[in-house]
Amino acid sequence: MTDDGASKTEAGPKNLAGAAPPCAGQVVYLYAFDLAYDIEGKPIRELLGQPVVDFSVDTDKRSPRYLFLHHPKMVRLPTVERIGPQGPVRLERTVKIYPLGAISIAVKVPFSVPKIEDLVRYHDLAFATGDLYSEVKQLAEEIRLEMKSHFIRPVARLEDEEAYTVFCVHAPLAAEDGGKINAEGWLSRHRRAIASLLTQEPDPDKLSHQEAQESSGKFLSYYEDDLVVVDWDAALIVDDPKDFDETLHVLELVNLQLAELESYDRLLDAALERSYKDLSGPGIRSSASLMRELREIRIDLARFSDELSNITKFIGDWHLARICQTASERFHLSEWHHSIDEKLKTLDDLYQLLAQDRNNHWMLLLEVTIVLLFIIDLVMLFFGLGKP
């Protein structure tokens, strides 16, 4: 249809405000950090002065009777107060510890805004004394230092984190007359504003119709008043506050998978670069050392792939499984897996090449030894050294 038709279904900022009640909820900032190859099996009782407990979440949407969803260790840190975009706010912070040698830090910040596009300012949250990113990075460094004795092959320093922002809006959405609003209908009417929120675009009118459709195109709904819209850098959840945790946990797991895939991709890049350099150098010793390193990497990656796939395992077309699949598609996890598989294949080819070269070297050495023994035998016969 024409652009005029699109504008009727996607109201501009003035129509969005109206006299409707303000949007209330919380912004949840998810940060995933890779800290080590693995974590030792001995229990962790305390972290940063707080008790470590098992995390679990109850599901209220359609889910299998026996749901396999990884239960990490969790630490709930004391709340802190900061001066945010709308004045004083209380930050709720939790840390989850995963056996992959990774942690996920979640920071919850409450909000109440007149209209949905006012939440754009919450993307890069800044305080009067600093910004959220710096505080989280410092917190992750403190955790790394305190847990160092539990780590197997810890990282030398923190790499860039994988961050994801989730805007959680309380449901049911209320109309101007106080009645309930259908969540899917609300998305259809305010698609441009929601797209601007997910893409961090301050002015919704600048977004094209195509971008608005693309950014908000992957959404799921279970009940009439709940909604999950997933994009690359952010997501929007409309649901009852008590049901936020189950969706947040799935998004957190997918974000953690992305962080771990990026970490192992960097490891493979470094290994391939070293391998190419070592292959041009002479000496059996260098080849033997390189083969040992390649063999260890292959074993590590096989174990990593198994554990990574086990932290989210669903059977059937369940609601949480569909959220997980949608987020995985947005994060391009299949492309990351394919890239890592291709680099592993290259490493495997290098390993086979080195093994073949090493076998050829030993065969050549054996043949030279046989020839030398034959020559020595001829010399002994010629000079009569072999006679009694």
C-alpha cells in the first residue's frame, strides 16, 4: 500500500503520547563475561561477601513437564542508589556463575515514562557519578580476582563483554479509559516507536517503514496481554512482572552463548595465526609442540560445544523454546557455529598435514639409518672386519 496507509497504522510521537497512562516497568541490562576455560567442581559458598545460591525459575507458559534449563549459581548483591535520567534510582544487581568459566551480570533499573520512545535514553545509562558500563566492568574485575582460585586456565585480562538490554513493561497495558489493550494490537499501532527503542533511534520519524518492520518483526505472544519483541541489541517484554524472570533467563543464556562463541572464535584466530607462523619454521621440536597444541584445542572445543549446547536444551515447540530460537536467530548463533566449525576444520587439516610430515620425516630417517647400516656392513666386509 502507500506510505499514507502505513502512517495510519504507525502513529507518530504525538499520537503515541495521547492521554494514555504512562509505561512502567524495569530496564534489565545483561552483561556476559568469559573469565576462564572452566570452573573447578568445588563449591563456591560466598562471593563479594554474599551467599551463593542455586538459581531456578518457574515457568507459567506452555512448557514440557520435565524442562531442562540450566540452573547456574547466583549471587544477589546489595542494591545501590544512583542519580539516573529521571532522578534517584535503585539498582538491583545479580551475578550468575556458569560452569563454562563465564559469568552474567544483570542490573535492573525501574522506570515510569509517559511514552515508550522516552526509554531510548536508558540504552547507555549514565549517572551523575559515572556510567553503568564502567561500574559493571569494575564489578566483573572484582569477581575475576576473587574467583581466581576456582578457575581453570583463567584469562589474563577481561575482554570486551557481550551486552544486551531488555525493556520490561508491566502488563496488562491500559487504554485511556482504563481498559486492557491487546499486546499484539499495541505492537501494530506503535511499531515505529518500538523499533526506535530497540534500535536506539531518538526520533522515530527518521526510521523507514522497512526498518521499523524489520527491527520489530520477530515477536512472540502467548496470552492476549503478553509480548516479546527480540532484536539484535535489545528486546522488549510486555508481561506480568512476576513472569519476567523466565524470559529474561532465556535471553541471558543466549547472550552468554554469543559471548562464549566470540571468545572461542578469538582463541581459534590466535591458534591459526600461531600455526601459520610455526609451519614456516624448521625443526621437529616445533612441529611436535604445534601438534600437541592443536590436539588440545580440538579437545577443548569439543568439550565446549557439548557444554554450550547443554545450557539450553528444549524438546518440542514450547513457548520458551521459541523465544530461545528467535533470539538465536537474531544473534546469528548458527553463523558463529559455522565459522568456528570451519576454523576447526582448518586446524584439523593442519594437524593432519603436520602428522603426515612428521611420519614422512621419521620414514626418511629410518631409510637413511638402514642405508647407513648397509654401508657400514659393506665396509666391514671389504676390510675383513667381520672375520673371526
